[in-house]
Amino acid sequence: MKKLSILSKLLVCSGLVFVGFSAQADEVKGSAAAGNTKVWLCVGCHSIPDYRADYPLVYRVPMLGGQNAAYITTALSEYKKGERKHPTMRSIATSLSDQDMADIGEYYAAQTASSPNNPLK
Ligand code: HEC
């Protein structure tokens, strides 16, 4: 009987640790609205002027609008860590915090070919 109660206490403890970890993993949440104020850095190279009029050219690489947020965040942190080598993207990514990357990812993920014409896409 005693053994059983120790065991159940252990289970409760490890459950708490687990909850603690998963709460931490969710800490950085991106916001598209916040991202809107940060993408001015990227516009010079990644924005496509008159997006809709140039519809067949929308899929030029690398296009960010409509990409999965996690894909963008991961790519940026890979540049920051040096796992991706492009020198300009590396220096830009180095200046971004995890929060900036998450916000920018959400912002671009929210852009689609049918979004209203938006010079920051
Ligand atoms: C000076 C021009 C320039 C600026 C400014 C710039 N980028 Fe880039 N970006 C590039 C180029 C060129 C590539 C392709 C590099 C490569 O092949 O690794 C790229 C690649 C990327 C990729 C990877 C795309 C893919 O499909 O793999 C992401 C994500 C990205 N940029 C995000 C950003 C964000 C976010 C900003 C603003 C904070 C930004 N870039 C600013 C030129 C730029």
C-alpha cells in the first residue's frame, strides 16, 4: 500500500514537470499585427510591387506571402544560427529576436494571392 502511494506521488510530480515544459514551449506566440510593423526591413527585397497585376510572377522565389509561419520562423533562425549561408539574410536574421521571427512568420502566413493589394506582402 505504501509503495502504491509513493508511486502515485511520483506520477503526479512527473505530470507537473511535463505541464511546465509544454507551457514553456508555447511562450513565443507570433502576432500578424505586430509583424506588420516589422516587415519594412524585408520589403526592399521580398516585396512584389503591384502584386495582383503581376499575378503570373507571384511565385518567384523566394516568396514569403502565404508561406507557412513555422517555415519562415525556422528559415530565419537557421540564417541566424549560420545553418543557412546567405550573407545578407544572415545579417538581417541576426538582428531579429525570437518574438520578431514569430510575428513576421504570422504576418506572411496571413498573406495570400487574394489578399487586398498590399505593398508589404
Ligand atoms: C537585401 C535583400 C534582402 C532583404 C532586405 C531580406 N531578404 Fe530574405 N532573402 C533574400 C535572398 C536573396 C534570399 C535567398 C537566399 C538563399 O538562397 O539562402 C532570401 C531568403 C529568405 C527566406 C528563405 C526563403 C525560402 O523559401 O527558403 C526567408 C524566410 C526570408 N528571406 C525572410 C526575410 C525577412 C523576414 C526579411 C525581413 C526581416 C528579409 N528576408 C529581408 C534577400 C533579402
